[in-house]
Amino acid sequence: MTSSAITGHDAVGHAERGAGPWSSWQVPGPLVRRLMLILLLAVALAGTVTAWVVSRAAGEEVAGRLVRQQTDEVELVARLLASKIEQSQKVLSTLADGITPQMLQSPSLLEWVLQQGLPALRFFDAMEIARSDGRLILNLQNGKQEAASSVDTDERDILLRTMVQGKPLVSGVIGDRPSAARIMLTLPLVNDEGKILGVVGGVLRLQSQGLLPHSLALPGRDDSRLIVFTSDGVILSHPQLERVMGNIKTEPGVGQVYSQWRAELKPISTGRGETTTVNDHLVSMAGVPMPEWWVARVTDSRALMAPLHGAQRRAWWLAAASVLLVGLIALFGMAWVALPLTRLHRRAQGILQAENTGDDAPSGFAESRLLTDALDHLEAQQQHHGHQAEFSRLQLQGILEQAPIGIVITRNDVLELLSQQASLMLGYSRVELEGQSVRQLFANDLQFDELARQMREGAAARGGYEGEFELRRKDGSQLWARVVGRMSMDRKSAMAAVWVLEDITSARDERRKPMWAHSHDLLTNLPNRNAFLERIRALLARKAEQGGGADSDSGVVLLHLDLDHFTLVNDRLGHEAGDMLLRQFASLLDELARHVGWVARLGGDEFAVVLPNCTAERAELIAEHVRASIEEWQFTYDGQTSMTTVSIGIVVAPPDLDDVTPWLRAADMACYYAKRAGRNRIMVREVADKAAA
């Protein structure tokens, strides 16, 4: 008897053979359906991300181009205004060169000479000349001589201030009406011996063609405004003439940027523009240093970006259509590629539903074995890394045991590792300290709290800290240590720090002696001016004894440093903040220069760095490192942060120098010219000959 029953495999195979080729296009199984859904989501996600990235990149490129264009525009206008001021000074200098002492004694002769076609009369709206005794001998208004009594009081004050300071000046805005607003440029008249004989001044109206004509304020676009204003916020040029002489703080967009820059003590420098977005306004600002003006371009960012947003919306619709089309194609492709898997799924269903034929069920031993091997490999790697970490720790401990200085490594206020020298300094063994709290090393909680504060502020400002703290040895005796640390801090305020300890107990005892106070500045603990001069003279004397001639490879270099805008810190935060700034600045400067020279405080916010056995090229590299480090440093007081910069003058001591006065004077003038050139820069000068000095 022939059996009519067939097995599950035969039934499925018979069904597939009898159904024809289209029987394969049935509903896929659960695995294939999940894969198709994942594929569709992947296509949609990839298309969305790609469209977003391309749209964002295009938007950022267009926005960046517009920002650069607007920034370049304000920088160009700032340089133009700076060149106009410089041109005015040159015209005034040319006039001053033609005035002799005899002319100052004869006003009629002086007026006659000036009337002979000198360009200054046509360039300036008014010309005023005064003698050193304060008498105004010439008052030309639009080329006509007027009485001396008609000169404005503010203009008289500027002339007198120029004679007192002996330097050229550019005044602030004079006058209280737009039509009468003007500025004044002055220049002292000096004879061959350097004596001031008088002063000459030129007055320019703000709205004159030589300074700020009306055409300058016309915007390039309807949604944009070009504005010129002073550092005090007085508007000098504006598309709306009624806004001239108003306050910039009420100007939409630029008012907020001006207040922020004012609070941060932002320095004014030529050719460096910055652009900021404030409340849908794109604000670009650049400075004109000599008169301390700002040039600003304010643009409505919404109107500016409207064409781009429209193009982005069209791109999004096109991307959505493309993603839909690609998704459908991918689904059909996936269904076609998964035909063998669909057949396998149908056969598996037939096998499970049919009677057991003794055939072995498919298994996934290959995937299980692969996963097991991968886990074994990861476990072996973890053990290997643990051995490596322990080996690295032992290596680091070996290095610390041989280190000649005191080094302490902490984490979360817990002592992790110490050098042998640090253990000897503190009087503990390494085993007694490791794993203990840092607090037990301090004489009292106030010292520890002060260190914690300096650590956090130092990490925020420059990634490190430095200070003098009272520690306690194991036997209870006092140890004063200079602590220099570098640290990192996570969001949970977990600190990992490396300390370098230096025993300064003897040094602090020296400070209590009367002689130390005579030779050191009590605020910064640096050598004072008298000690600086004595040490300089001794250094030069030793150089002379050693025969350092003109052919010597290296000599003595003096850096004269002056803090920029220091008075603004005193005015804004108070004298206590100014003293703290000087102390922190002196500590940072001493840290930067300790290994190449020594530092002294000359007075006020003026400091000196002496570099013995140094070439001029190396001195410039050191000065630039000091300038850049101070520019990156941020001074923090009572929760307020201020940027700090420094101007540096560099002078190399001549080989035959027998008097330090010309050398110091040259360094002071080099620093002065660095400030005049825009601050936060380095200027190199040479010592003049003895007669000129």
C-alpha cells in the first residue's frame, strides 16, 4: 500500500513548485518586515540628516560670508577714519615745523606767514596758537583772525593740557549741538633743546568733508545703519541726523553690545572688527584708537536671511520628495533581495507545523560562538589594561621617589601620590599620607578654603593657581610653602590636581626683617625701584668687568611693562580690586619670567623684567610669550571678569653703557609708543646717544 502522507519539507517544497515564480512575492516574515522598517527609517533619517546638514552648512556659509562682508566694511571705515585723523595730524605737524620762535613773539608776522597759502588754513575750520606763557596769540576762524576772547573754554583747556603733558592730543567731542560739534587736534611747539615754546591746535567740525561727511552715514541697504560713536557713547554719525549727539545705549542692537564691551573693558584697536548677533540684529564694530571712536554697522538679521530661509524651505520640500522616492525604491529592492530569506521563513513555518521528521532544526551556533569569542577577548583586554594601569602607577611612583622637588597628586581633595621630597618636607611617610584628606596638611580651615577658592578661580582663568599657604608638618611645626598647581575640573566639581611645593619658611622670615621692606614692594613682594636700580648697576658693572664688548653674542635686555586701561579697573571695581589685580599680575609675571630673568615693580602699574645674558631676538620671543599669556589671563573679582592686556617696551643695553638713565628712558618711551600704537603690543627701541639722551 502506498502512503499518501508527505512530510512538512515535501509539502512546502511541493507547494512552492506548484505555485509558480510569483508565489515568492508573498508577505515577508517578521524578520524581513523589521529589516524593511529599519531600512525605511534609515533612509528617512539619512535623508533628513543630510538635508539638515547641507541646509545648515549652506546657511552658515552664507551667514559667515555676510558676517565677514559686514566686518570688513566696518574695518574699512575704521581705517579710513584713522587715516583721516593721521592726515590731520600730519597737516598740523607741517604747520608746526614752519613756525619759528621769532614768529611766536610777533603775532602779526605769524598771521602774515600763515595767510601766504598754507594748506592748514584750508584744511582746518579753525586754527589757534598759544605761547608757553598761556597767551593766545592767534585765533583764525575759517581763515579770519578773531579776538582771543572768543575762543571756547574747552579749546583753551586742551591747549593748556598739551603744553603741560608735552604730547600731541586728539580731544573728545566739543559742543552740545550736532551743527556745533567738533574735535581739536593739538601739537606742542618744541625748540632744538626740547623746550616747549607753545602749542598749535586745529579744529575740525564733525560733519566736515575732512572728517565725518553726511555721505558716510548713508546705509548701503535699507535694513542697515552705519553709526560712528565715541567710547563714551556719544553718536557722531548716523543715517538719522537727529540722532547725532545722542547716546548709543538707546540704539537698538548696538546699545547692548556697547554696554557689554564697556563692562569687559574691551580695548580699542584699528583693523580688528567683531560681529555679534543681538535680538535679531547683526552688529559689527571696529575701533579707531587715536580719537577712541567706534564704527558700527547694525543690520536686521531677519531681513538679511529671509531669501536664504525661503531657499531652505524649497530645499526641504525637495529633500522630502527625494527621501520618499528613495525609500520606496529601497523597500522594493529589499523585498527582492530578501526572497531567499522569505522562502526560508515559509519552510521553517512548514517544518514547525508538520510532524517531526527527525531532521535537525537550524541552529545559530556560529553566531553564539562568535559572540562568546568576542566576550572572552574583551575580558582578556580588560585584564591586560588593568595590568598596564598598575604598571604605569608603579612607574609614576618610581619617578616621584627620585624627583628632587616636592610633588603631590590629588583627586577630589584626597592625596593619591607624593614624591619622596614632599614626604620629607611634610614629615610623613608616603604610606601615611596616600588616601588621606588634603585638609589635614593645612594649619587651619581658612588656609584650606583659600586654596580651594584659588584652585577654582585659577582653573577658570588659566588652568592653574599659585599662592603661599601655611601647612602643618606631622610633628605640628609650621611650614610655609609656595604652592604652584595645575588642575582640571569636571561638571560635578571633582578636581584632579598636581601640586609643586617649595619651602619658603626662611624666605618669609626674611620678609619680616626691616631691610627687606626697604628693598621690596609691600603690595606685590617684588623688588622695588631702588632695589631694581642697585641690582641693575651691579649687573652692568659685572658685565663691564667680564669684558662684554660690542661683539658679544648676548647682553642685558630690559622689558618695560605697563598695564593697559588699569585706571578703568579702579574706576569700575574700586581700588581694592586694583590692588588685587596688581598682586595677581605680579605673581603671574614672576612665574613667567622666573627662569629667564627677574622682575621688579617700578611704581603704579609699571613693571620691569631684566633678562641677563639674552639676545635681542630671544628677548622679543620672551616678551611675546609674556604678552600672549597675559592676554589669555582673566582677572576675576567679586564675580566680575575683566580682560587684561599689557604694553611692552624692549631695549638692549649698549655695551658701553655707563649710566642707566638713558636706558630706562628708552624703555619707557618704547612702552609709550606701544600704547600709542594701540596697546597690547611690543615695541623695540635703542638707547639714544648721550647728547640726545
